[in-house]
Amino acid sequence: MLHVEMPVEGFKRNLRVLIDCGASKNFARRQTLEENASFYAEVDSGTSLTETVGVKLGDGSVVTAPKRSVRLLTQVGTFCSLEDYFLIDLDERWDLILCMGWLEKHQPCINWRAKTIHEVGPDFLKSHMGMESNEPIPSPAGDEQLATLRQLPATGKSTRQGGPMSSKEDIGRQAFNNTWVNTRRTGLPVYKSIAQRTGLQVSFASAPTDRVHGDVIVEEDATERNPIQQLPVSGRVFVEDVISSHCDLTELPKTAEEICKLEEMSFAEFRSALRSQRITSIAVIQSVDEVDLYTTSAEDPEVAGETPPAHFRVWERLRASPFYPLVKEYEDIFPEEVPAKLPKDKGMRHEIDLTPDTKWCVTRQWPLPREQVEFIDSFFAARKKAGHIRESTSPHSSPTFCVKKPSGSWRIVHAYNKLNAATIPAQTPIPRKDVIIDSMGGSTIFSTIDLRDGFYQILVRACDIPKTAVSTPSGMLWEWLVMPQGLANAPVTFNRMVTQKLRPLRDFAPSYLDDIYVHSRADASHTDVEVHFGHLRQVFQTLRDAGLYANLQKCMFGVDEIPVLGEYVGIKGSRPDPAKVTTITTWPVLATVAELRSWLGLATYLHKFSRNFADIATPLTRLLMKDVQWDWTQECQEAFDGIKASLTQAPILALPDFNRPFSVVCDASVRAIGCCLMQKDDEGRDRPVSYQSRQLRAAERNYPVHDLELLAMKYALVKFRIYLLGSKPFTVYTDHASLRTAVN
């Protein structure tokens, strides 16, 4: 931050201005504007009584005020700036605050020692950055601590291709070969006193943004310090870069062992060194891996940008993929439309078993508009030509009607209400979502295949064909030879058939209804891509043999991350679907119990990503209790916002590795108990695998503290038993010392 005084048009005195790169907008102090009646009247005339703006100040407090802005003309150094400012109640120390956007817009040249600011114009560039000359440039006045630097003639070698720089766009900074620490991402790092350890003083100068590379050697002359040599043009760099020279600062310590070897300094020594300017900069070391492990899935643009779109909507887009030849080889399983023909026998037929007391199911056809009648007749004519239907004399009959699609066309619907009510439900094990995701642990390359629905692709059992009879408004009665839409057990039949066909491949190609998830990893003799080729070939061949078809527009091949049942699963782990998180976080304030059930149901679907979900949601679940009057209190609003925040800040969960030990962290509060399954990754870092929590029952709220902690431990072991049983010894962490003897 930089504090300067600037003249402002319309004010008799100079205004105190804080240049703060952490500010998001330009702000003006309301009391200062009141000094100029004309300005303040203009602001009040455009004020909206309904719009407000909330500003979070540096001390953490939030100031809310009507949304009012004013345009002021300020003179900054040698140039003028016309900017818009929001009016808020600021500290009396400052009249205006200029934000990071102002710095980016004007790119001013700041002399941090002299506390002055200047415009970077063409004349400045011409006089300070003449790239065709190696003549030294006079240093700024008052700079008495320039390093004694010597420049060797440039050799012309460059890390970029190109000739001499002449245009404004090519003017940039000179990068020292193996002597400069580039910190462009994090800004100016701070190192322990370079001067204190080596006697070398450091000088910074500002420059435009493009870079010019050359070979420059920077040396320290410990004997000649009086004739200060000026820093040459090729040695001018950004404020965000630091000269390392012979100071062994080319690489900062990264491990705890390296950090512990550094020279210790007490706080008093540190403060004294800062005041005496013996320390020119400070380095702050932090883990960069935390971003990858705990990045928010909805807010972080980098992770949101990794969300894979439907990569291969058309063949032309797929052409750039290394898997294109393989997919092209099996082009017949990716048709634009399912072939209109009688499908082959897949070894399984759709069965309709009725309850013993059922005679027949009949519902009369009702009249429909002419447009729908014509569409229904054309639909059945096409199906008859394909061999899917035949005329019927069945005692059963169900009506046909149409519904409008979002595209504006019609969809055929058969009202099998009576038939479905009399049908004995068929059961088939639906794959568990967590089992599918857990099986992908350790995989490094993924594909997803979306099957066309099984309607009209599976034959109906011969004795059940008359039960499928449907009538039309034109007086026809048809019966289906293939499984139509609308039958109660149709999804079960399709899932059973797909599971049966893919059962030999379930280790690397699990399926869920019409979705197939293929995942692979490298083995001893093949790369992950080669293994994935083999897996995809087996899946494609199975689909071809079974006569199943896939929708290319919804398929992905050979990507790092795929959508799996409301989550995105990839190399880094599992994270919630950003679309679902956005739906939850943008939901307006709830007004009815029905809205609360809908929103809470959607949020609960992602509860494994939220720490202490049950505890946070307690005020909301109370509103769902019987005979409780709806009262949206401040506590409910905080719970509503808390769940949103917990999902937007959700960590990327690790996929479990059953060859490594697990650990469990459990805790209890007066309202809920919760636990987290943890596991170390390849780099030895503890990562969460899943969060689980539930609210306390009425009797449990009377438990003493140690019983609540023990209850949380039991709950954790039950919830995560499939990970803990039969695996290596695991560790349970609790914050209650009396539970140490619980396992004895």
C-alpha cells in the first residue's frame, strides 16, 4: 500500500489517497465529499434507495451503505486520472482509496523509496528502455545503495527467437541467466537480508510487461564501492523480481529439514533489523499443494476450468484425439439414430408378470387434436415398417397420447397405468454410487460411454406381447414386439441386460443404468494410454456383439476427469459437480416447508463433501418437524448460508487405496456427531476420503461428554467399516483422553 496526497478537481486542499492493491473498487470518504456541496448534491440526485453495497474493510468489519458513486478527476504525479468512486464511511486518515484495477489500468511507475508515482509514457520508455544501446542509465536521485554491478557485452543469445527489439510491444525486461528468481505468480517475495550475508545491495526499477532475454553476468565488487556504476538497461527488471547473484537464493528451502537449518533470529533482532533496513526483503514459505487438495469446486476458476465439457460432440472434434482410430473402427455402435429394424435377441427378453387376480387391463382411448392424431399415425407407420409392432386382437388395451418436447416436437406416451399397477415388480441390484467411485482409485485415465436407451432394443417375451397392446385415436390396436416406453419394469430389464453383458469387464468398466465408466492405470509393461486402448476395445466389442448403441455426443475418451453421478472423478480425486453446487448456492431464501425439503434434499446428496453437515443443518431440520410453525430466524439464515459455504469450499476428496492404512477422525457436539475418513497420499499428506455426520437423538442429547465422544467413535467405525475391516491396522483420533482405554 502507498499513501500519497493528490490534488482533486473541485477541492481546495489535496486529498489523502491510499493506493491499495487489495481493494476491489475505488472508494471515496463520504464526509470528504460533503465538503463540496455541488459534488454531494450530484451524488444524492442519483442515489437509489433500494440498492445497497456492502464493503468488507481491512479489519474484517462490513460496511453497508446506499450504492452511490461519483466521478472525480485526480492529478497523479505528472498525469491526470478520471475515475468512478463508491461512497462509504472511511477512516478519517484517507479521503480516497485507489484499487488494483486502477494500477492495472494506468501501469504507473512507483518509486517506493521516494514515495512518488509517475506515468509510464512513450518518452519514459524511450529514455529508460533504449534496447539497442548498452549505455548505462543514470540512477534515480537519492538512490545511494545501488549494487556495484558490471555488465558484459550481450552475446545476442536469447531464449526467444527474434532479432533486435524496436517496437513498443517488444520492449521488456532483461532476465539474468541463472541469476534471477522469477516470482511472477506470487508477486514480490521477500528474502532474508541479501546485504547482511553478502554485502550486495539490491536496486529495483520498473519496466513494461514484455521480456527481453540476453546473457548478462552480475558480479559483486567487494573492493570498489566508491565509483558506483549505474545499472545498465539490460539489467532493469520488474519490482516483482529479485536479484540473487551469488547469494544461493536460486531455490528457497522447501522441506522442514531445510527450514530448520536456517539461521535463527529472535523477534527483537528481527524488529531491529527491519528498523535499521538491514533486511531488504522477507520470504514466506507456504505449501502450494494445498490448492490442489482443498480447492473449492465452484469458486476456484482454475478447477472449474478443468471441468471437462462434452469433448467429442461430433466426429470432427474427435479427430484430434489419439483414440479417434479406435472409435472410428467401431463407428457402427455410434449411429446418429438407432437403426429402425427388429433388434437381435440379446439373450434376455422383457417380461410382464401380472398378479394372479388380474384378468385384463383396459383403458379407453380419448379423442386428441388432429395434429397429434396425424403424428401418432405416422409414428406407428414407421414402427410397423421397422418390424417393431403388429396389429393386435389382445384383450388388453392402453391409450396413446402426445406431450410437447422442449424442442417443440411431440413425444409419444402410452398410458400403461392399469397394466403397471397389476404388474409384479421386478428386482435387480442397482450398483451403488460409492462402490463405483471407490473402484476408480489409482486410475489415471478415464472415459465415459452413454448408451442409447434400451427402448425398442430389447425383445418382449412372446407370451407377454398381447399385454403391450395400445390403441390410437384413429381406431387401430397395435402390440409391441420390442420393449416400448412406459412399462414399469423397463429400466430393470435394461439395467439387468447391460450388467450381464459387461460383468466380465466390471473391474475396469462399471456401469450404472445407461452409463459406462472406463478407467485404467499403467502396468509393468504398458502405459496407461495403452492399457486404456485395450479396455475400450473390449467394451466396444461387447457393445457390438450385444447390439447396443452409444450416443457419441455424450461420450468422453481418454480424459483426466469424468462426471460420475453428480460428482467429477479424476486423477486428483472426487469433487462435487459445479452445476449442482451452483444450483444450491444460488437458491433464494426459503419461504415454505416444501422449498426447504427440495433444497435440503439436493444439499444432502453432496453431504460427504461437507464437514459437520448435520450440525450446521440442525436449525433447518427443526422446521421439518411435525407441528412446528414456520419461522425463518437469523439462526436459520446462518445455517442456510453455512451449508452453501461448506459446499463451495468443499475439498477434493481422495479416492481410497485399500493397500494403505486408513485413519478416522471423530468428534461430537451438543447437537450432532461427525467423523472423517482419512488416508495418506503418495507424498505422505493426510487427505479426507469422506465426511459423515448425523444429528443427536432426543435421548442422546442427555449423554455426558465422554459418552458422546464414544458414540461418535462407534458411529465412525460403523459408517466406514467397509474400508476398515480386513485392511491394515487403522488409527482413530479423538479429542477426549478417557477414550484411550476404550479398545482395551
